[in-house]
Amino acid sequence: MFGLFKKKSDIDLLYDKYNKLMAEAHKLMAINRKQSDAKYAEAQGIMDQIDELEKLK
């Protein structure tokens, strides 16, 4: 209950965005492989940002 109004950290926000992109890439895999690869590449870029932020901690 006390964490109800707690602001998410930058890393948590990036993890949410990464998970969303990976889900979209998985969904597009059967429909359009080119778009799926683009979403996957975008997700990898976000994972690189997460890794850099975690190194700074």
C-alpha cells in the first residue's frame, strides 16, 4: 500500500517498454517478418540502454 504512489525508476520504465516491444515482435513474427525484425532491433537498443544504466548503479 505504501508503494502505491511510488514513481517508477528509469530502468523500470525501460523494462516495461522492452517487454512491450518484444511482445509486439512476437505477435508480428507470424504476420510480417520484416516488421518483427524491426521491433526486435528496437527492443535490443532499449536493452543496451538498460545495461548502461545498470552499470552506472
